[in-house]
Amino acid sequence: MIPSLRLYQLLLLGTVIGVAIALVRPSALGLALLITLLWDSVILSLAIADSLRVKGDRVSVARLPLQRLSIGRENLVHLTVKTGRQPAILQIRDYFPQSMTVTPETLQVRLSAKAEEELTYTVLPAQRGEFNWGSIQVRQLGTWGLAWNDWTIPQAQTVEVYPDLMGLRSLSLRLTLQTTGNLRKANRLGVGTEFAELREYSIGDDPRLIDWKASARRVSEAFPRNRPLLRVLEPEQEQTLIILLDSGRLMTAQINGLARFDWGLNAALSLALAGLNRGDRVGIGVFDRALHTWMPPERGQAQLAKLIDRLTPLQPTLQEPDYFSAVTTIAHQQTRRALVVLITDLIDTTASAELLAAMARLTPRYLPFCVALRDPQIDARANQRTQDIASSYERAVAIDLLNQRQLALATLKQKGVLILDAPANQITEELVDRYLKLKVRGQL
């Protein structure tokens, strides 16, 4: 039994009555004490009876089976509640992993008799891996509102936290819509490298794509004779996309609640999804001092499932990355031309000298693409107003770091390396959009 607020109020009332009697009639102090004790005894007895009555009409609570959770996302957890013959006022707390942020931690609900309702709360995982859910603690208020009956319902379950699966589902839908919408528009404008079809010329089309020979040869009456035929081009299929993901020291830093490696992993999987959706062969390698994980390029959506299962258990380490070794290994593994996307971070030209040399080694045989995961806190510190010496010094350091970073990126760009420098928490969308533009323009 757990006392309710009403029980405390009634006990306080008994005390007030006893004190009032003692103040009015000081000689009746014993009587006042006796009345207070009798009052408290009756109220406590009623509270115990109220709590025991709940046992015969307890609600039933069950957690729906948890699916794979997405890191850095608010995942919904569903509980079903069924009441008995009486209305119920409930407090429900699920024993979730303590490392996760939960909203709300305690569910409070009032239900009518013989009702069934689904309750939800959100969990925000900040780490990947396996996590255990425990029992469900339920408190049900008695009919008289004097006490809560408290019990636990065994609901132990182990749940895996994966990379951002929600983001992948959303991206898959967006790519599908683009395939039926935006890419058709691009085809009408003749953007691409592979021949798709011939169609009638329309106002706004590029005259350079008119096929004059086909226009002269046509004899079908399906097209007016005064309009030439246009070659429709589409992005080339079956190209190769290689993604290299750094799991070294810089990738252990926390940015907006997640490790930089997790932001990079989410971006890598989203880019892989985009590549597979566009018909490319996609492979991923993860490295620190060596290329410890390598999945050769393959086509088809089955490749994405393999990538997710293989990459989910990986964690960053405190080792310095060996860029040159990773790039050399990839060059031996992948002999044909490919877009090589390296997801990492860099500080300045001196500290990133090995990265500069490694990316330069890829040109001109491959198309190298360096993706740098910037910390948005440094940007904010560099742009903030300062009012004291300490904050001014911090701002100066942040500005110097950004300048050194831009110098290193400019050096890479001069060597023919494509560059994308964006905040880690915004990198995924910008990277996918950049890749799609590369495909449409036929740069690979």
C-alpha cells in the first residue's frame, strides 16, 4: 500500500481537530489525543481496505513487442491497458534502460470501466547495441482515493538499437518520389549520360540533344512532321560507389548527443541506400589503423540489409586513423573507376597531411570525395559575441580552427578532390543530395 494525497490530508485533518479541542479546552488534552488516535486508526483502516479492494479488480498492462530502435531518434513504445469492473486512475512506469532519454518517464491516465487503451512514450537512444527492458510497475488508486495498490508485471525483453533506420525509411520514400517525379523532369531536359529513349521536341528542351538523323528517318504519323526527335538521357547505371568510414580517435567526439562516428555511420548508410536505389554497386570499408571491415561492392537492396547488420556492432576507437593504408587497400580491391567517399574529420593542413596525401593518390583514376563532419559548437563559438577575456580567447581559438580547416579543405580541392564540409548533425541530407547531383551531371 502506498498512501495517496487524500490520505495525508485526512490524517492532517484529524490532527487539526485534536489540536483545536486541546486549545479550546486545555483540560481535555487526553480526550483530544484519544479522538486524534481514533480518527487516524479509522482512516488508516479504510486506506488499507481501499488498497486491498484494488487487488480483486486490477488492470492488465502489457508492452507490445519492441522492434529495432533507431539511434538519435524518438522511438515510440506502446503499452496496452485494460480495466475491470471499476474505473481506474493509474500511474505506470516502464523499466527502460537508464542510458536512454524517456518522455514521459511516468504515464498517468484515468480510464473508465471495462475499457482498453493504448499508451505510448518515447525513448531516445544515444548508443547502439543491445539493451534490456525490465518489468512494468503499476500503481492503481483505490475507489475511495485513499491508497495506491502497487505491483510489477514481468515484461523482460532485449532490444537492439541500430543506426538511423527511421531516416533510411524516410530517405527511401523520398528517392522513390524523385524517381517518379524529379528524375522524369530531368529526363525531359535531357540531363544524364545514358541514352533512354527518343521523344518529340518540346519548347524549353536543349536543341543540342536533337537527333537529326532519327528525325529525318521517321515515317510514323504518331509525331507531327514539323517537330524533330530528341534524345532523352538518364543518369548512368551500374557505376561503383565506395564509402570509407573513419572509426578513429576524432570520431569518438560527442556532437549533439551522439558520437561523430554515429553521425558518419548514418550518413554512410543513407548514401549507400541512395546508390543502390540508383542502380550502383555499393561497398563500404571501416578503418582506423587498418581497414578492419570491408564489404565489397554489390547491387540490389539485399546489400543494404547486409551493410546494416555488419556495421551496426562497430564502435569507434581511440587509435589514429591510417588514411594511406585504407586508400591503398581499396585501390588494390577496386580496380575499376569508382566514386570513393571518405567520411572523416580534419583539423588543419599539418594534422591532416596523411589524409591529403591519401586522397591525392586516388586521382585521377578514381573520383575522390572527402566528407568532413564539422562540430556545430565550434561554429557557434566562433560567431558568438564576447564580453570577457575568457570568452574572447575561446572565440579566437574557434576562428583559428575554422580557418585552418578551410585551408586544409582548399588544399584537397586543388588536388581534384570533391569536398563536403557540413555540421555532423546535418551531413546526411547534404551528402545524399550532392551524390544525386553528381549522378545527374555524369561526373563519375
